[in-house]
Amino acid sequence: MATMGRPRTFDRDKAINEAMYLFWEKGYESTSLSLLKAGINNGISAPSFYAAFGSKEALFRECVQRYLSTYGRVTEPLWDNTLPPRSAIETTLRLSASMQCENDHPKGCMVGLGVMSATSAEHASVTEPLAKSREHTRAGITHNIRRGIDSGELCESTDVHALTTTFDAFLLGLSTLARDGIALADMNNSVTLVMSAWDLCKADQ
């Protein structure tokens, strides 16, 4: 009589990372349950999947939180008031560019790419945490522009909305550049150029 082998240990923490990379690479709608089951722990049965995560949507939400608490922390300088406001924005752009070009995970930013992660209206609520993260980042950019105005570094007439949109659009665009294989050195050179938008609004111009 054959002896039953020892049950394979299920590493839930590792499974969330593996699923996160799949969602990051393909988006919510394009990541099928079949892909998830095949990609988690070298294959996971349907009963085990549902027992561990409940549903694809629930797993996605866990993966988003994992991303925001790890890779997504590149935007934290926006809320570090010990940094000069211009430096807070520039540091965020450079950290994000660097993270998005790393080779040990999918290229781009899961938050930025999330705008196309679930395009169907029925799935709009699934990616709401990503939309809120983008909103939080825009608020951080605005926060620093207002700090610049309050400190006298920027002109009082600075168009806060336009300047915020400039930096936010650049940040979101990094995801496409990373996916297209644009070199980090080129992105960093572009960061230097886009920061000139801040300098054009300086009070001493």
C-alpha cells in the first residue's frame, strides 16, 4: 500500500506576492483564475484557492495593500515635511522611476497601470483603492506646491492645479516608459527637465 506523502505547506504570504506580480503585470481583468491558480505556489487547487482567499476580488484587494505597503512607499517623501517642498517632489519622481525599472518585479507602477486594470464598469469598484492612491499622490504634490508658496519660494500667483497636473502626468507616464524599456538614466534626465516647471514659478524670477 502506497504511503501518502507529507502535505505541501501553503505559504500564504508568498502566494500574495506571486499573485501581486501577476495582477501588476496583467491587470485585474486580464488575470484569470486559471492564471492565478497556476502561478501561486507552483499550482494551487480551486478549493485551496477559495479557502485561502475567498475570491479573485478579495485576493486583488490584498495584493493592492501589499503593493502600497511596499513598492508604493516611493511616494512617501511627498508627506515628509522635513524635506524642502521641491526636493520632496523630485525625490518621489526619482524613487518611482528607479523602482519601476527594477528587474525583480514587473515593470511600471501597479497604481499607475491600474487605470487600465479593470476597464469594465462592473469592476470599477475593484480598483478603487488604486484610484484613491493616485488621488493621495496628487494631494501630496499639491501639498508641496502650497508649501512652496507659503514659504515664499514660489510666486503667490502660481497655478497650483496646473503645476500639480504637470508632475502627476509625468509620474503616471513613467509606467509606460518603463514598460517600453526606456532606460532609467533617460528618465532621470527627464526628471531634471520636468523640475524646471517648478523653477519657472519661483518668486525671484
